[in-house]
Amino acid sequence: MSVLTNNLELFLRLFGQTLQLFAISAVLSLVLGTLLAALRVSPVPVFRAIGATYVTVLRNTPLTLVFVFFLFAYPLLEILRIEPYTAAVVALTLYTAAFVCEVVRSGINTVPVGQAEASRALGLTFTQMLGNVVLPQALRSVVPPMTSTMIALLKNTTVASGFAVPQAGSIRDALSEQGDNVLFGLIWVAIGFVVLVMPLTYVQQVFEKRWSVAR
Amino acid sequence: MSMVLFDVPGPKARVRHKILAVAGIAVALAAVAYVVMRFIATEQFTARRLDWINYKQIQLSLLEAIGNTLSAFAIGAVLALVFGALFAAARLSDHAWVRTPAAVIVEIFRAIPLVIMMFFFYYGLPSTGIKMSAFTAVVVSLMLYNGSVLAEIFRAGINSLPKGQSEAAYALGMRKTQVMTFVLLPQALRAMLPTIISQLVVLLKDTALGFLITFEELLRWGTLIGGDAVNFGRPMISVMIVVALIYIGMCLLLTWLATYLEKRNRRNKKVIKTDNDDAGQVQLGNASAAVGGVTV
Amino acid sequence: MRVRTLAAVLLTGALALTACGKEGGPGETPAPAGVFDVAKDVKVEGSPTFEKIKTRGSLIVGVKEDQPGLGYKDPTTNKYSGFDIDIARLVSAKLGFDPEKIQFKTIQSAAREQALINGDVDYYVGTYTINAGRKEKVAFAGPYFVAGQDLLVKKDDSSITGPETLKGKKVCSVTGSTPIKTIREKGYTEPENIQEFQGYSQCVTKLLNGEVDAVTTDDAILKGYASAEEGKLKVVGKTFSKEPYGIGLPKGDDALRGKVNDILQAALDGGDWQKIYDGTLGKSGSSAQKPTIDRY
């Protein structure tokens, strides 16, 4: 307990940075992921291929490798200099977007075929139909798995520990530098994550129950 | 579904699509070309920076690193499957004193980031006198985390089986354990195979987190060779491309195995259609949500 | 069918990979002449470690593998080189064992005491700072080098001349290391300007790219990187701490400690030490003070 009370400021500050990292990457990956999903269902085969390639590559690459790439390999190309924090956001966003894309796409697939056919009969264009008919309906089957994806993103922020980006995972470094008990420190970090994740899991289950009946 | 989203294109649309396609290709090519130009401009592909591929010792150390990654994966996967089966069975137990702790453990391990678990086993535990090698810490963490997720997948799989299966087994006079091990688990395993394999892909990718606790796996090998200034002038780009290709290759092989099994499964008559399709759908949805939590 | 094709492709790939391996490294530095002449009929009365070495017939020495110029393992040959390595070879030769037969064993910083206590290595040479805490667990011969915390900057950077000029500059070092702790505690630069990575090599990459302004740790390590980068980097040369490097020995083996101290003294007096320095760290262009052996 003393590890936590003595370092309360440290714990709060770093968990705060975890949440900040999470929030920024979450928003960006939702936007990018939805755009990718639009590419993947578009009528233009080339767009579908681009979307599919992106998803295949990013989904089969370890996140740690994406981090290593943006922290240690990308700077060698001397394109645009980025801070480690930006690099972490980029890595998390690009990686998570691939999963967001797949969640949105499978959500679109759950919308009954008749809906799309009806909107076409009404003369809606592809974008109109996607934006006004299909996506709003897909949302309900998207929300539960999307919550899971976001929970994963929250936990994945800890990968930044090895890459000079302070967040909850760096609490260990700070504690061991001060000579504090790392074991109990890490248990508190774990508890912190359980506390953050549990409500999200609960919300997800509620949505899932409610909407699985409605469907 | 995605094909239903749009009409068969007419002549105008076809022209538009062609223009868009050309534009799309142009943008994609421009992006690739720009990156390749940066590669060349910053001399990433000079003979010296590619020379590392030629050395026998480096090839051997690469094979060794892949071996370490694969053995962490293999052992972690087997342990996670066992852990998952045990805890799925425990969560479905009739006794609350078995069910509740199992549920709590599974939920907790699913909520803790894998990195924190690895730190705990590698940096935290030694102060209590329990020393773990980086390899053991990685394997144990992979087991606890993926095992918990697999437990949820198994449970969803068992729940999706028709009630008649267990009822029939009980009617034959089988005991609870027998019903579980001989009737329910094998069928659930079969039904959930694709989901299980995609979870194993996740496990394979997660071995790379061992990088953070100095486990000598593929990614660590990459940073070591890629950071070599003495012989090759830091060939980080070319090394990382190779490492990424190896990871993607390994994961695709596993995914391909999953689709292959799924196809074979569909042909197989032994598979039982679940009770009613909707219920099965919901349960599968549940499981995929559980997986979604980790696939990322 | 597809499985077989795939297996065939993999097999040919593996064969192609192992078939065309180059042996040996791009460049090797020969050992300085005369330094490693093997002594004959060496006796160390009352040393259990020496008895163990004699029955085994060769030495096992703990070293580091990721510090060019000090303790570096060439990935193309798996051969070790550097100042620490040559000191280890010198000691071996003067103990009467052919330095070619030394088995080098990479031991990470955190595991050094344990390796000596367990007897996994006969002695340890790897930027091992002598201090009171460590003396309780292991014995030290030497120091064979006195390092001090210093700064590595780009060759053309004249704005950084010492720790007090670091304000507003980005400083990089290894996570959890003493040097970065000193920077933080003394407030040499702002906390947000401190970057920590797992290895010095990663910091050096960042320095070369201009993403950080200075790398800090012991000057010996920095000199190694400066000489590996051939004229792109320089060590500021204003040390602000004292790190006497010793040869770690099993605690209680005073006979061997005395013998190793004699060997080091002779090398310092005779010029072998200078030859070793010139052949390794001296290539960075900076000279070094000879240490005074501390027979505690």
C-alpha cells in the first residue's frame, strides 16, 4: 500500500498520460478505420485492394514492431522529424485502425441485404446509402466489438514503455530508479488497469445483451 | 454483402470507376514511390547496408531468433489451450465456489495488459526470490492472458451447443466430467476452431512483446543487427522489412490454416448444427467480441 | 497439394539461405603484438577458482556484447572484441592459458553478481564499476580503467561543453541507468527533455539523426561509439563522475585477486595496457589516464 500512497502523484500523472495517449489514438484510429472500411466496401476494385492490403499487413504485424519501425527506422528516412510521443500515437493509430476497419466492415455485413436493395431502388448513391442507411444500422452490431477493440487499445498503450513515452507502463522504471518495491508497484498498475477496463467491459456486455435481442 | 451495396455499374459509372481507379493507383504508387525514393536518397539500400544478409553467422542467428519466437509461441499456445479448457470447464461448473473464482481470475487476467504481466514476472517477482528467465516470463504471461481469452471462447462454444447433447450424454449415464471431456469440449473445440486459431495468431504476435523484457526473439534480433554501426552502418530499414515479412508470413500461414480447417469443417458431417441459428449467432458474436478484445 | 507446394517453397528458401553464407567479418583488427604471449608454469597458491580453471583447461569469462570498442560481439563472426575483451585476454595469457581458448559468455548488467556467485564465469570484465555495495557480494581486481560520466555529441556541436550547458537540450540514455538518474536529480536538463531507451545504440541512432542533442553515460562506452562512427561524433571530455572499472572475481578468492592485480600492474608499467587502449578505445581520438591499482 505504501508504494501507492508514497507515489500517488506519480501514479496519477502516468495513468493520466495513458488515458491521454489512449484518447488521441482512439479518435484518430476510429476516423482512419472507418475510412478504410469505406475503401474496403467501395465499388472500385482498386480501392478494395488498397484497403485489404493495409489491413492484412497491419493485422499480421506485431504492434511492438510497428513501434520499433516508427521510433528507430522511420527517422532514418529523414522525412519529417517526429517526437517519440507522436511516433507512439502514429503506431497505435495505424495498428488499431486495421482492427477498427474490420469491425466496421463486419458490422456493415450484418445489415440485411434488403436495406441496401431498398435504398438503391430509391435511387440513393453509394455514399448516401452508406452514410444514411447502412452505417447507422450497422452501428448497433459494431459497438460491442468496437468496445473490445478500444479496451485492447487502452492496454496496448503500455507497449510504449520501451520507447521513451511516459505512461502507466513506465511506473516500473520510476519505482526501480527510486529503489521502491517494483513488485507491489506493478500490482497497483495492474489493479489500475482492471479498474479502467472493468466498466468498459460492463458497458459492452449491456449493449450486447440489449442489441442482440433487438436484432 | 458489400457487393449488394452498389448496383452493377452502368456506362457512366464504369467511366467514373475507371477514373477513380486510375487516381487510386496513382496515389498509392506515388506514396510507394516516395517512400522508395526516400530509401534511395538516404542510402538505405547500398551494398554495405544490405550486406548483412550474406553472412552465414547472421543467417544462423536469424534462424535461432525465429526458433526462440516459435518455441515461445508453441509452448505458450499449448499451455494457454490447457489453461483455457480448465477455466472454461470451471466457469461452467455447477458449484458456485468453483465458478466464481474462475470467473474472477479470467476477467482479471483479461483486463491486465500483457506488458504489465511480463514486467511483473521478470522485474517484480525476483524480489521474492522467484527468478524467471525472460523466456519463462514471456511464456507464463502468454499462457495466463491468452488462456483467459481462450477460456471465454471455449465457454461460448460450449454454450452454443444444443442442450440435447448434454442431455443425451447424461441419459446415457455419463458423469459430469465425462460429459464435459468426451461430449461438449471436443465439439466446442471444433465449432470454435477458426476463432481459436485467430487467437493463436494474436499469441504469435504477442511474443514480440518479449522484446521489452530482453527476450532474445525475432524483433530483438532485428534491433541488434539493424543497430550495428561497426559492420553495416545501421541497416535498420532493410532488417526491419525482413523481420516484418517474416512475422506477416508466419501469421498468414496460421490464418491460412484457420480458413483451411474452417472449409474442411464445413464439409464434415460430424458438425452439429446449433440449437437455433440466432442463439448460435449471438454466442459466436459474444466470442468474437471476446477475441476482438485481444486480437488487437 | 497446396501444402506440399508450400513446403517445397519453404525448403528451397531455407536451403538458399544457408547455402550462400559468407564466412568471417568485413574487417578484423589483429591483436596488438606481444600483448598476449602466454605465460608458462603459472601458480596461484590457494585459489579455488584457479584450481577449477586448471582442471577444466580453459577459462570462462563474462563480458558484454553490445558496446563497440569495449565489449562487442561481431554478429558476422560471433567473435568478441574491444578494450574489456583484450583485458580479459591479457589476464588469461598471463595466467598461462591461451586467450584463443577463452569461452566468452555474455552476461547482462543485472545478472553479473549472480553469475560470479554461482560460478558460471571465472571472472567478469564488462564496464563493472567498483563500489561498496558490490564489494559485499563479489571481489574486484583493478581498477583497470577509470571511466567517468560524459557526454557524446555531434562532431560539429560546440554548444555543449559540459553538463551545465545541457539546459534545453535533449539528452538520451538507457532506462534505469545511473547516468540518467544523475542528470535528472541534478537537474542538468528539463525532465521532458530526457529520453530513455533500452540500449545505448538506440540513443546513438537518435543522436546521429539529430533527434537528441547528447547521449550520456561512462566516457569509455561513449568513446567506443565515437570510434565506431568514424568522425561523426565526439566525446565532450569533461567527466562529472568517477567510475573505476574492476575485474569481478568470486568473493573470498584473495589469491587470484592478488595475482590479477599483479598482472594488471605489470601491463600498466610495461606498456601492454597502452597498446590495448590504443588498439581499441584510443581510436576515438581521446587519450586516457592510467588507473592506480587498488589492493583493498
